[in-house]
Amino acid sequence: MKKDGNTALGVMAGAAFGAMLMYLADPNRGNSRRASLRQMIAHRVREFGWVADKGVRDLRNRTRGLLAEAWASTKTGSASDEVLIDRVRAKIGRAVSHPSEIEVTAKNGTIALYGPVLEQEIAHLIAAAHSVRGVHIIENRLEPHKPGEKIPGLQGNSRRRGARFELLQENWAPGTRLLVGTGGAIALAFPSRNRNIAMPARIVGGLLAARAIANLPLRRLFGVVPSRRAVRFQKTITIQEPVERVFEFCSNPENFSLIMNHIQEVKRIGENRFRWTVEGPGGTSATWDSRIIESEPNRLLAWRSEPGSLIRNAGIIRFESTPHGGTRIHLLMSYNPPAGAIGHAVAKLFGVGPKEVLDEDMVRMKSLFEHGKTRAHGRIVRRDQLIV
């Protein structure tokens, strides 16, 4: 069984390696693809250097902070009332859902707490205040209220954030990324000699290294999320054309297939509903349906993919007139490709990363409006070919 598994793994790796070689050795576009790959690798190397430098500085600062805290805890001198109040306020900000309603006073190490608070948060609040160095006594003068009571200061959807263990947070600090990533890389490269745990150690090491490098939760890294936001990016560009004409162009997605190289077809299938077919890595293609969910003429367009789409995505475009009669476009887009951020990285490796593709397509759109023509799909596209 183990041999069969290794054989299958070898076949898959060989197939992937062969596909990569064919992609890079293409006689027509191989040179540009290899150049793009070299640029991407160089960029990632520089990025790794920046992350490593930040990580080292973060760890150094944390160490200094811990030493300073330890040294301060050995001192018997008491803090001033003003310092104690600031320390308590910093702590209770994560202990209750409406910290601005809590009033704190201090006198010789005794802290008094006033104000309305939800009754289930009182214990967290007092514990947080007690944990502050220099606090000796807590005077509870709070006004407890049940959830749902119409107390002005306790309205709204604020939630108690609480202090979470850093490895459970969505974004890791540079020092954490450096430590976990290094540990994962070591486990991946130098697994145990015990065959029973060597493969699990490599898997765990690879997951930890990937988590640290991408700084994304594993569920988003592999696309195991119901949302459309595994990968997010934004773009702003100014086009010297009145906002009415730019909005008219963007409000009909069928136009996009004319000027965007990686969009093979956009077909209207209903009221504000469109079917997209786009080029994927290695000559593959993907299809999904989307719907325009909000449209404010000359101001805003928003869309999202329909349930069950292979590539879940959503976005919003804001249009803004410039003083000289042009249009500034602000685009915010998120998508969740198959395999999540891993799939996104593979697409970028094959030269179809959406951010890079979008940059090229926006330049084509700018050229179409400002010069009356652009080049896409190997041919010249003119303004009179647009669908209105």
C-alpha cells in the first residue's frame, strides 16, 4: 500500500513537472513566461528578506518588552493613579462590549468601576482590572443589565473581542511567522527517521510553512471557506473619458470579453445575470455565473457570483469624476478559487494571476477610451465594436 501511494505521488509530481516544462518551453510565449517566472522568483526572494528582517526586529522588541515587564514586576514602588487608570482602561477594552461606558477612578491602588454593563461581562471586567500590575482592590460600582434592555449606552452590535492566543488569530505578527515558518521548514526538510511519523511530520511542517508564508488561515489558504474572500486585491486607475461613457461600458460585462485577453466569453443569461468563461492555468478554462446586485448610474457597480459557482467572487467598482472631465475608477475585488490561495499561487505561476491580468486589462481599457483602440486576443479592437 505504501509503495502504491509513493508511486501515485511520483506520477502526479512527474505530470505536474512535465506540464510546467511544456508551459515554459512554449515556442511562442516561452521567453516571456520564463522572464515572468524569474521576476516572480526574484520578487519572492526580496519579499522573504523583508519578512525575515521584520520578524527579527519583532522578536527583538518582544524580548525587550518581556525583560522590561519582568524588571518592573520586581519593583515595589506603586504606580501613580493616572498610570493605573490608563492601564486598566487598556485592559477592559477587550473585556466588555461597550468599554466607553465604563468609568475608572483610582486612589492608592484601589480601583473603582462605574457605569452600565451587561451582567454576563462583569466577571470578565473585574478579572481584567485585577490583572493590572499595581491594582490591589477593586470596588464594583457597576450597573448590571440584561441583554435586550434598552439602555442607550449598551446599544449596537459591538462584541467583546477578548484576548486570543496569537496562533489562533487570522494575521500573525512578523516574529510569529518567522518562528513558525522556520520550524515548519525544518520539519519538512528534515523529518524524523521514524517512518511512522516521518510523513505526518512533513505534512504538518508543510502546512505550518505555508501558513506562515501566506499569513492566511489554512481554511482560506486551501479555499475551504463558504465566502468569496480567500484572496482580495484592489486597483485604482484614471481614464480621460467622461464618467457616463465609462460607466456605460462597465455596466455591460459582455464588453469585457472584447478587450480582456483571459476572458473568452461573457454571455447575458437573464436580468443582470451573466455567464463568464475565462482562461485558466495550462490552457484550461473555467465557467461561472454572476449577478449585478447593485447599480447606481455613474457612481457604483457591485456584483457577486451565484451559489454553486466554481470560482466564488464578488466585487465593487466606484466611479468618480475628475476635475478635468475624466473618470477615476476604484475597484475592490475578492475571489475564492479552487484550492484557495494555493490555487491563486498556481495561477500566478502560470502567468494568469488575477491581479496581474487585471492590471493589463485596465491599461487596455484606458487605451481604448483615450486612443480609440487597443489590442486583445491578437487583434485590434476599436471603440465602435463596443456593446451598448
